[in-house]
Amino acid sequence: MNRFLRTTITATAGFAAISMAAPAVASPFLPPDSGNNGPSDISNGDQDPDPDPEEPSTNGTLVEPEPGPDDPPASDDLAAPQPEPDNPSPSDDLVAPTPEPEPVDDLVAPTPEPKPVDELATPGKPKPRPGVTPGSADKAAGSGCAVQCITKAWVDAPSSSDVPVVTTHVRTSVPATIKVVFSRTAPVTVDGHTWLTDIEHTIGTEFTTMFDKQVEGLEPGVTWYAAVEAVDKHGNISYRSGSFETPRRRVLVQFSKISVIDDGDSGLRGSGELRFRFFADNQWHAWTPEVELDSGDTLTGPGGTALTNGVFLIDDAPRIMVLGAHAMERDGNPSKSKCLIEAGESYPLNGSWRCRQFAGTLQAWDLDAQGPNAALPQIWVEAHSLNLHFVAHGSFTTTYVT
């Protein structure tokens, strides 16, 4: 059983307890909302009724009509009683009171917009479902993801495995639809809001409180960024985001055999005096000791094992790995001045130089395309120059370690 390394995502360390904080109206991996989903201003009040028309008056004194021809003569001691007006004339000290507005139960004061925060630094702000003002209905149904409902999120990986794999874990306080996205591009901040771009992988499930999912195909040995979205049954959303490191790729390269097709000494000149070296981990390594080989011979290590100077362990190997093989055949007497090779001098990859022939090649291997434990014989390293021709066979083993 492999030992597992568990990374708890924090605000500053990777996806560890994937710490995130999203603005109240913006997802870290969705475009911002086009409108304002916050509560609208609500106003309520009674308008004053139109006042009744005033009675005609002149300085507050009633005016008697002119008597007609049929009216009896007026008498000084007999005056018609003055009727009380139904609506007294308005005066400066008499104003009709304005009725108080009746209280409204569902009147909610506008909620100020929260200040944008970096969701990679603090827990994510929940996002209410569009068009809904938090109120009695939400309280009766429970807060759900209207408050932070992602209680924990993290990524871990085995200490060693044959395939690149990590496991994503999410825990929520209420059943929710979970969505996790991954990107190798660092988040960008626009107008105070942080967004994930260049999303390469997406995983998820519907309505659960425990989400555990293996993810394959993430490039090894690099920093990945992830964002988690949880949506409850009412449409409220919580977010978290963070970063984590994927296991690095380790490759063991072994050149196990060289097949000599042409030894460089054609005809009756006898065997070739051959030496070989290999290219791995971005450098040429030391030459093997000189050995005499004829065309058609093979060279292997002791007991058929890997060749001397033909084993290389490449830690944190890139996806594209370059391997190479180089042969040198001596024709002249090394004691003669024209054949001497001084220490530190460079060797030609192909051709002749200083009484010697050279044949070599460099080839690139896509480790993802080959897969783990891929063998090289079908894609051997072959070099041919002048009358020197050989093939180097080998294999490589890939593991992923934390």
C-alpha cells in the first residue's frame, strides 16, 4: 500500500483546505452577472387626499344676496339665521393631519454591496439565488449555501504511483451540486474580482455532502489552481479556491544493448575499436571503455544487464525527454600527434576527426504518449555516419512521486 501524502488547502498553500472567497455576485470561473441581484429599494406611503373646495367668502364675512322684487322688505330686528358651513374655511392654524403609513412586515432595508475580496485569500462569500432578497422564506428553509456551506476541500496524492493521479475531496454542510475546475494559469483580478481562466479539467456531481474524485491527466510537477462551487437546492452558491502541486515525474533510463551493424573498419581491416556514450538528463555522459567489435556483434552489460555508463535516473523529468547515443571508432595510432584528442575538446556528432569516425543522434520522446514502463526497441536510437552504423536499445520506467 502506498503511503499517501495529504495536502490540506489553505489560503497560502495550495488547494489545501481550498481557501477561497468569491464576491457575493460573482463566480471565480463564471462571467460576472449582468445585473444587480441585490434587494431593490422598496417605498410605501399614503398620498394626502385632495381637500374639499372652500366656501366662497370675503374676508371671512358672509355676503347677503340682493333682494328681489317679490321678496318681503328686510327688517332690522329680523335676520335670517346663518347656517353653519359643512366644511369650515381653512385657516393658518387649522391643517388636516397627514395619516402615518402603516407598518409593512416585508420591508427590508437595502443591503450595501460587499467590498470585493481576493477569493484565494479568504473563504468565499455566498451568492444568493438571482432575484431573491434574503428574508423569512430563506430563514424558514435554512440558510444552506446562502452562507459558506463548503466546510472543507483538499487534494492529496499517493507518495508513489505508476500514473499521475490526485484525489479531490469536498465536504458541505448541506446537500449541494459540486463542481470543481482546474487550470494551470494563475488567477487574474479584474475590478477587485478574481477569476480562473484557461480551464482544462472539470469534475462534479449532484446533491451530496461528501465528494471524492480521482483526477488523472494533470501535468506532473507543476502548480495547479482549482475552484470549487457548491449550489444548494434553492440556487444559493458558495465558493472556495486555491492551489496545489501535482506529483513530479521520475524516469529511470537503461540502455541495455548496442547492435553493431557496421563496425567502421570495412573489408579486411578487422574489428572496429569502439567506444560509446549516451545523452540523458540534458547532457552527454562519459564514454564506455574501448572494445573491439565486428559488424553484427552486440554489446551488453555484465550478465546481460545495462551497459556501463548506460543507467540514468531523471528526477522531475519533463514531458518531452531527449535521449541520445554516440559512437567513436578509432582508425589511427593514438600516440601520433595528429590523432591525439585533448581533454575538454568537443567531439563531432557525425563524421571523421583526429583519426576517428563518429556517428551519433539525439531523439525526443513524449513520455505521456509512451505511458509508464514503455520500451524503446521499437523506437530505438540509431546512428549512421560514413561506414559506422549502430543501434542502441533500452527502456525507461516512469513513476510519479510526491
